[in-house]
Amino acid sequence: MTITIFFFTISIKKREISLDEAIHREVVERRMQESAERNFQMMGRY
């Protein structure tokens, strides 16, 4: 009888984001919020 056991090691490392990526994410988030606000205002009129 043969028993094979596998051992897995999973390393999770926090990913460092660049300054450009952080700025891009901030701009995208702001535009999404502005769009949501405009849509909400438009829906309020109907």
C-alpha cells in the first residue's frame, strides 16, 4: 500500500502598487461616484 501525501505552502504577499496606479484608481473611483450621483439625480426627476 502506498500513501502519497502532498504538502502545499501558499505564500501571500501584499502587492505594492505604484504611485501611477494609485492615482489612476483614485480618478476612476471619483468618476464612478460622480456618475452614480448624476444617475441618482436623473432618477429623482421621474
